[in-house]
Amino acid sequence: MPVGITTYGAYIPQYRIRVEEIARVWGDDPKDIKKGLRVLEKSVPDRDEDTATIAVEAARSALRRSCLDGADIGAIYVGSESHPYAVKPTATIVAEAIRATPELMAADFEFACKAGTAALQTCLGLVAADYIKYGMAIGADTAQGAPADALEYTAAAGGAAYVIGKNNIIAEIEDTYSFTTDTSDFWRREGQQYPKHGGRFTGEPGYFKHVLAGARGLLEKTQCTPDDFDYVVFHQPNGKFPRTVASTLGFSQDQLKQGLVVERLGNTYSGSALIGLASVLDVAEPGSRIFVTAFGSGAGSDSFSVKVTKEINKIQGLAPTVAELLEDPIYLDYALYAKHKNKIVL
């Protein structure tokens, strides 16, 4: 039997900060920032929101779209680089919140921005091997960016949850491929509040090398071309990188458009590619094929070939879409943003 996505859900905090507001504080030219990053604004967590609450909301949204309840889930894996506890899993919090405990596997994953897709691959393998009937993979983050660092313009908050199974699948995962090296392009050591990036290593040696290699590897493995897909989603650290990768590989900007949510959302790290995929699933028709490549610094990429089934039409309207989650933002000035992000500690 084919294995695939049986349901999905996303969550994005309502608060936002515009690029112009951050630039105003640090004396940057907002026109240059927008042109360089292709980002207009980013999401900001509320003061009582963190990776755990975002993951819970995404998980509940996924279950709302299905006939499943928490007790049906045999494994929960939460990928993030901003888990609220250094020692205590986020996955157990999610499991308890959706009443999935105690008979299940649970763990937290960490691989920078592709921890969520690593969790997805793990659930895929467990379901395919019949160890579990359904597994839930979540990618969620409240991304960090130091004051005045370039990351501050894009580091955002949000997440998405996917339930993998064999029954009533809305999108078959046809194949997957990964590409991994030890590349120090981005890191955060234990006890440090903010990550650091390796400058010239973040572009060509990091993102582009791994995304292009991962995508080409899957295209070769499946003997497909970009023309075989209706949509494409790449990890979105900004609005410029995924556009460049799409053009390099031969995908059109029309194929990229629906899943490119970074301009109004920012970079949600482990949630980035998964929220982009959710945006595509919100509008996809039966038979549509989706190409997805996530990237995680350190560094690696996970690529997926996804084919939508006729079951998709039954669930799309049962939970908020990504477009709906991006509506009605509440804008913050930098002072309130700093308070929300705990950049000001009393």
C-alpha cells in the first residue's frame, strides 16, 4: 500500500513586524533590505507562545481535518531548533495536549531548519514497515536573530504538522532523497541565546550546494523533470534563495508561487518548507504533483515527491488555511517586538 499524508495543519502567530520598523531602529535602508531579502514582514510569537504551543496548535489543526484522534497516533516527533527546554522533550507536551499518551513513541529532532522533514522521513519509515499505523511529524520554531544581525529581518515563528499513514491518504509520498555534509554555515552552542552564521558559507557552500544536490538527486532517482510537477516548494530563508534555486533547476516561478510564503511570514526555520507545502495542499487538486526540498544548516537537504489524491477535497476546508492564518495581522513596533522576543529581560 502507498504511504503518505493523511492530514495536515499549520499555525502562524498573529503578530508581525515590518522590515521598515527593524530598519528604522538600526539605521538600515529598508529598500535595500527588501530588495536583498525579498521579505516584507515576519511573524512574531505572542509572549505566551513558544515552539511547544505552536506545535500543539498545528497538531490540533491536523486532527481537526481528519476523523483521527490522539489515541490513533503511534509516534510523535517534533523538529525544531528552538525547543523551550534543553532537557525535556517538546513531543511529550504535544502528545499530552492531543491525548495521544501513553502508548506511543515520542522524541524531539534537531537538524536546524530540516528537523521537521527528518521527522517526516522517520514517520514514513515506521508506517511503511508497519511498526505504527499513524505517525505525526511536526516542524515548528520561534526562530532567533540577534539584535542588529541580518537574521533579525527574517527569523520568524510558525509551524506545521503532518500525519503519515496508509489509510485515506490525501497525498502519496512517492519517494524521498537526502544529501548531507558537515558544513559549518550556521550554529548555536549550548547556552547561547542567538545563533551565528559563517558569512560566505551560508550561501553557495550551505544552502545552494545542498538544496541543488538534494533536488537533483531526487529528480534522477525518480527519473522525473521539473515539468512533471505542478508545484515546487523549497526552504525559504528569504525570498531570493528559493527563486534562484527554482530557476537553476528549471522550475518556473508559477510552480513556486503558491508555496512561497516567506515574504509575509519570514523564515520559520523547521516550519519553513512544511508551511510552504501546507499552502500548496490548501489549493491542490487531485492528481497534482508537488516537489519539496527542505534545507538544514550543518548541513543537509531532504527532498520529496508528493502526489495529491482525490481525498484532498474532503479536508481542505476543515481547518484554517495558510492564507487565512496570514490574514488580519497585528503589527508591533520594535519595543513591543523586543518584549515579545525576550530581547528585553527584566
